Amino acid sequence: MWSVPESPNGRSEEGLLAGTKVIELAHFVFGPATGAVLADWGAEVVKIEHPEHGDPARGVVFYGLDPGPERLTCLFDTFNRGKRDMAIDVSTSEGREIVLKLSEQADVFLTSFLAPVRRRLGLDAPDVLARNPAIIYAQASGQGPEGDDADAPGFDLTSFWYRSGLSSGVTPKSSSYALGLPGPGFGDTVSGMALAGAIAAALVRRQRTGVGSVVDVSLLQTGLFTNQASMVATDLFGLDELVAEDRARVSNPLVNVYRTSDGRFIALAMLQADRYWEGFCGAIGRADLASDPRFIDMVARREHRELCISQLDALFASAPLNEWVARLSTQSGPWTVVVTAAEAKRDRQVAQNEYMVPIRHGSGREIHVVRAPGTSRSGSGPQAAPAFGADTDEILMNHLGMDLDAVLDLKIKGVIG
């Protein structure tokens, strides 16, 4: 079918889904994020965009940040990396037929279009499966395929974050408003990984049975799955919501966040507190706390938790972050520094595992993206997002057998860009 351009770094190792061919008819982030994961895993992904306006994510601006003349965006260029691109008006009979012919050669048809739109276009699951019964038809939906809201639009902000209870669970009761997402595409990315996993599972089933599948992952379902421990707790304890403990009264002072003298934060996660307490006290220069009867074990520390936390608060506030990093590195209990997004990129563990890799935008600018989880570090790594309609002519001529006159005729009609 189509072929992926050779990696500029010369690596030739095949990805987990090498040879898998994907048609992507998806906008914004959830569907394209799924395609990005599949591309990182080695699949050959062809994105279909409208020849006039393309994917709206190309122009989405967050936090008032102007993408500038390069038109680099944190959404489109991140979640469309490694794909090829065709500009096709699928609302025309010729455009629809092109997509269906491509589907005959593909393993996966990935879409985020709502069901009424898919039916109107003649590109719903029955239409595509009729042309290729072995294809995996993957739907990225807002609220799932059934129910009153199945055909309603959904974004991660609404369906994943607010409707699943996640926002309410992290919003302090003192806050005037519910907290928003930690960043753009947060729920879309999580849901994209989930749908990519469902597609991979369907491909395994097809290998055994030869039968195609329809898989649907929704933003709502992924949000609920992420929030399910809290939801189960509401059943177990007769609560409306699992409210986080006040940090000044947490039952285990070694599972808490402490502020340093220079305004940074240290997060402790020593669930087995008795195992680490003595070593922790020695490392922070307060060996006396380990033998203090009020803090001698978990039971005592829980009983005197406010006093214990206040002492640790005062201690951490007495020195800057770099001093606490040096001290805590001498003991074995789990802890970390609370970092910014920019600092996370510079984490040595991130570099040593090659979790972030550079891709070069068409403008020549280099940006760094995170490999999809499960991607081999020895692989070629993600490539840049495609230019709008960059591969339309080549795929039509070399893979669907059209001649130049037929391609030019489609351009004149506005079927392709």
C-alpha cells in the first residue's frame, strides 16, 4: 500500500505494529492521539483531511500562545507525528470511494466522527466492513456507542474530566470553581492510549479468527476507569465523594508534600512508613524523631500526626531544595521533587530511557515529543507531522493506480486538495 518515509537517523528496527496499515478520519485530539500511538508502534498511518479547512486542531490556540508564522501547535504537531496526509472531501461520491478503496487495503479504520456524520457520509462501520470484512473499525467517541448521549459531541474537558468525577475529586472544597484539566489534550491522550490498546487486541483476535471487529473507546469510559477506585470507595463507605485528607492531618506523615525554604516542593510516598522511618529521620538530620515515643511507629505517628507534620514542615522549610535532594538521596524511601513540565523534560531518567525524542518540523525547528508507552527505545522514533495534503497525489497514483489526468480532474472538482 503506502510506505513511510525512511527514518533520518538510519535506524531500521521494526516497531510493534510494523506493516499495519491505518486510515485515520479524525479531528482534534482523541482520534489523532490514537493514530500517533499506532504510528509510534510502527503502523503506517494515513490521515484524511478536508481539502479546504483540514483538521481544526491545526489552528487551535491554548493559553493565548500564538503559534506564529511556523504554525507549530502543541496539539496538531504532537498528535499527528509520523503520519502521511491526504486532502480528500469525503462528502463527495468520488472522495468517499477513494477512502473505501484505501480501506480495502488497510488493517484499521480509525475515526472520531459522530455516528450521524459517519452514516451520512456512508463511512460508518457497516459501510467499511462491507468493503473489507477483516478490517478493525475503531471509534473514538465522547460518551460511548449507546444511550441518550451517544450522538452528542464530547471533549476531554467535558466527557473525561468533569463528567467522570475527576475534576470534583481534585478540587479543594475551599475553591470557588471546579479545577480544569492539567493541560491541553490530557484526557485525549489517556483515551488515545486506551483505544490504541483496544485496536491492538482486535488485531490479535483477527490474526486468530480472520474476522474484523468494531471497537469503541469513549472519553467518558476512560475517565470513569481512571476514577474507579474513588467511585468504589463511595460505595464501600457510603460517601458522595472520596475527599482527600487535609495535608496537615494525613494519617501517614510520610505520604505528604513539604515546602522547602526556596518555595519548591518535596513529595514523600513512603507507604510502608515503619520500614523507612528510621533511615528517613537519619537522612534529614533528626535521628531523635525515630526514637520519640510519639512517633515511634505508624500507630503513634497517626495519633500525633498534626505534631509530626508540623515538625517536618518546619524542618523542610529550613533549607533549600538542593540540600533536601542531597539528604533524601541517602535513604531508601520513595520520594520525588514536584517539577514543572519543562523540568520533566530534563529529568536524567527521561534522557537515559530516551522517553523524549526530537522531531524536525517542516520549518526546520526541532521539537521534542514523548514516545508512546511500549515503544522500543531502539526504534526509529516519531517523525514530524505531515504537511497538509502532502501525500495525496503520490498515494492516489502509486497505490490506487490513478493516472495524472484523473488526479488533476479530482483537483479541479475540489474532491482533493
